[in-house]
Amino acid sequence: MNLIIEGYIKNLTKDDIYNFAIKNNIDLTLEELNFTYNFIKTNYQEVLKSPNNFNFDKYRNNFSKNNFLKIEQLIKKYSNYL
């Protein structure tokens, strides 16, 4: 499973993130989009190793309050698959 995710992450674009966010009713600012893209590209392996230890709350200041809450819900939803 991790190899599939790794292959997807390597080809991930900012447009992919933006489109996923829009589909989930999240309107990211350019700064939020850039942060999310860079975070995923540099931290995905660590998150995959221990998804239960991932503390999204540390990144609260990188998002608007509304977007943070929506993203937090998505993380909870998708972490069940890991």
C-alpha cells in the first residue's frame, strides 16, 4: 500500500491538491496551497510510518480556522485507511 501512495505522491501537483480541496469544500489560499504541497512532499513518509502519531494541530496557524477544521476532518477520515 505504501508503494502505491509513494508513487502517487511523487507525481502529485499543486493542481491535484487544489482540486481535491475544492471537491471537499475547502478553498485554499495560495499560501495554504503552497504550504500543503510542500508539507506533503517532504513529510509523507514520516506520516505513513506512524499515522496515529501525526499531530495536525501543530499546523493550525498555517490555515484559516475554517479550512483547518475541514482539513482536520479529512485527515481523520482518511487516516482510517492507513
